[in-house]
Amino acid sequence: MSFAAAFPRILRIGAGASRLLPDILTQLGLSRPFLMSDAYLVEGGMAQALLDALTDAGMPARLFADTMPEPDVASIERAVVALRAGDHDCVIGFGGGSPIDSAKAVAVLATHGGAMRDYKAPHQQDTPGLPVIAIPTTAGTGSEATRFTIVTDSEKDEKMLCIGLAYLPVAALVDYELTLSMPPRLTADTGIDALTHAVEAYVSKRANPVSDGFALQAIQLMAPNLRRVWADGQDRAAREAMMLGATYAGIAFSNSSVALVHGMSRPIGAHFHVPHGLSNAMLLPLVTAFSASGDVRRYADCARAMDIAQEGEGDQMAVNRLVEELSALNRDLAVPDPRGYGIARDAWERLTPLMVEQAIASGSPANNPRVPTPQEMRALYERAWAGA
């Protein structure tokens, strides 16, 4: 077997890791950062604390806080204009997946020009742009360790997947203390998103020994702690496990791939403005039940990594327990189905053919253990609306 693996050049993990930012910039020979964050982190003072630390170290940064919850072309273009107004040698993404994904896109566009659609998969952007340093504040997307970014084309209602080594941060500072203030809904959605990354990376047709190890470790870390962080956001041990698990899951799918859940969830987010982690959660039990026949052993491995399979029982029973547990997790974490979220049935049915088309075009469903026909994917969307 021959395969490639890629990681951030520097990974600093643990309590207080974010405070090492000035030292990391010095280590990388960088000193003129462009900081991308969001309004929530500005209002809460967390972005200012980072700016103050950089100023004290003689590295004053310019702040762009107008990132969108789901990055779109217009917000990326505004950020590129702001970056080019200064003299910057790197981009810092500080926040959840949206600021980090935005930072990746801006770092490439500011260097290479063109329009964001030029970089949509299957185009692969390996020639680097500006260096990106990622500081995640949610335990979910794993974007701090991936070679992907997602940007929405609002005119076409399409989430564009962009791939390549240019999007892999050169450094990631993974500090679980930044997640202690996450509210329960965000905690649940990002946590199930990370669990989805790990499961899909492990069952993907592109899985390999490196991605397998990180995916199983991620599942082992997150499965017993998702309900704990939902119930008590100040549970430091559970928060630490979730943060490490999310990063491991990011490494796993960056070096393997995601599959059908992500392929189907991106159009839901683009058309109905459902947060990415939540749209994954809506689909995970249903798509797992559909897909498991394509690789029963690997899905059973996931159940065993979650410690929900009984000793000595066969793979198929373990898979059954996996589907049951994913459904129970959605119930316990109050994940709504699309109908419960407020999406009208007629709009859902009208857009289903386009969502199927966009899911297939993303390439992710082709990585699934069981690749659906367009008709099968349409049926899955129909069942998903009512939470079947």
C-alpha cells in the first residue's frame, strides 16, 4: 500500500496553548499577522486578549471580525480587500470552523488571485498562499488540521469544497480552555460533527493506516464525553477529551476523506442555512444504517471504539448497536430533524433533486462504503425530512 499523509508543521495541544501564539510566530519567522475572528469572540473579549498579546510581543495585528457563520464568497472577498490594505505575512484564524475556513480561503486568494469558484474541487490547490495559523475555539470541525475549506456561493446556493495542501495550516494551537464557554447547542452540533468526521474517515474507501489510527482514537475520546460536555460545559476533563478528539478526527479525514453524510449535508446547509454540524447530525444515524452493508466490519470497529458492543458478539450486532446509539445520541442532545428545524416539506421536496446533484458533484458520496444511486440518495433525503 502507498499513501500520503500531511499534518500541520507545528501542533501545540493543551491548556493555555493559545497563549503561545507570539512564540510560534517567532519560530516561523512571522511578525505581521492578519487576525480573522468573529463578532462573538470580539464581544466576549477573547479576540482582544489575543491582539493585546501580539502587541506586547511587538507584533501588532489587524483584526477582521466580519467572518460569517457559514463563509460565503462575499465575506471572503471583503476580507481579501482588508488584508491587502496592510502589509501582512500570515493569516490567523481564531474561532470555530468558520473563521479558520475563512482564513484559509483568504490566504490563498490574497496570494494567487482569481475568484473563489476557480478553486472549487476537483481543482487541487497545493501551491501555498500566506501561512495560516489556526486557533480553534470549538471542538468540532477539525479545520485546524485539514487540507480543506468550504465556502458558499450564495448566488448558486452551493457549498464549494476546496482542497489542497495550501489550506493546511502551518501551525495549530489547540487549547481546550477556549471551549469552556461554548453553549450546549453549539457543543452538541460541533461534537457530533467531529464524531462524523472520525467515523467517515474510518469507513471511507480512501482510509489508510494513518487515518485509521487517528479516527479510532478520536472515536474513543469523544464517544464517552459528548453527553458529559452537553450536561456540564465546565467539565474540564470532558472538554479536553473532546478538543483532542476533534483535532484527531480532523487529521483523520484530512488524510482520508469524508463520505456520504458530508456530501448530503452540505446542500442542506447551503439551501436552508442549517449549521454544518447540525445538518451532519440530522443525517448520521440514517446514512450509517444505509451505508453499513458496504463494510460491516469497519462500522463494527466504530461501535467497539465507542464501547457499545458486547464482548463476543458479531459484527452485524455491533453495527445495529452503532445505529441505535447514534439515534439515542441525537435524542439526548436534542438534535431536531429537518421538519423540527422548521424546513417546509414542499421546499425540501422541490430542492431535493438539486441537493442530490450537488452532493454527487462534491465527490464525497463516491468515497462511501456503499455508493448510493441518485434515486437512493433522493429516498434518503425524503426519509431524513421526517427524522426516519
